[in-house]
Amino acid sequence: MKQCEYCGKELDSYHLMYCRDTDCEERAMSFYERRRSTEGAFGVVNIACVVLIMIGLVMAVFAPVPGNIAVAVSLMILAVTVLIFPYAPESFYKKWRIKKTCVMVRVFGVLLVLASFAFAALAVYYSTKK
């Protein structure tokens, strides 16, 4: 049976794309419009944060405190961006639909926040170790 593109529930007819008598279509169109208008900025922030994380990890080898702080800050910026804009590759939306994919991406964002706290704790540990 065919599933709703937004929530993933089974549909009555193969001719439908969204659930009847719900706001799935409105939510899906709103999501697609927001993604279309903000995915460029999301991509730039995503790439910048990944590069800064790599630089911070290399820096952490030689100077643990500033390196771990750089990684923690970059991870936090990336986490906030992912929590605000829960975008994933198109194949995720085809497999799990919009609603479930957004939840999964936001869980990943929370994991990024926890990783940021871990690197911040490492920076504190190395600063008190001297």
C-alpha cells in the first residue's frame, strides 16, 4: 500500500500523496518551501563546522585546551543548526518520510550537543591538569 509522504501512514488510494482530512499536505509543503529557501545557508554552515572540527582535532594534538574548545564550539554550532534545520539526504525522506526523518535528524542534533559537552569537559580537564 502507498504511504503518506509526510507521516508515513497507509493511504486509501494509490492516487493520493497525503492523508485525507489532516494537515499533512500543508506541513509537507511548508517543509519543502523552508528547505528550499534555507538549504544553501545550511550547507555553508555545515561545511564550515566540519572543517573547523577537523582543524580543532589537529590542534588538540598540540594544544589540548584550545583544540578541544574549538571542537566543542564547532560541534555546538553544528548541533544548533541541525536542530533548527533538520535536513537529511533525499533518500532518507523516501525511506522514512518527512516526519520520522526530522525526528531522527533532531536526535542526531542532541547527540552532537552531548559530544560538544564532552569536548568542553576535556578542555576543562586539560586546563586543570597543569
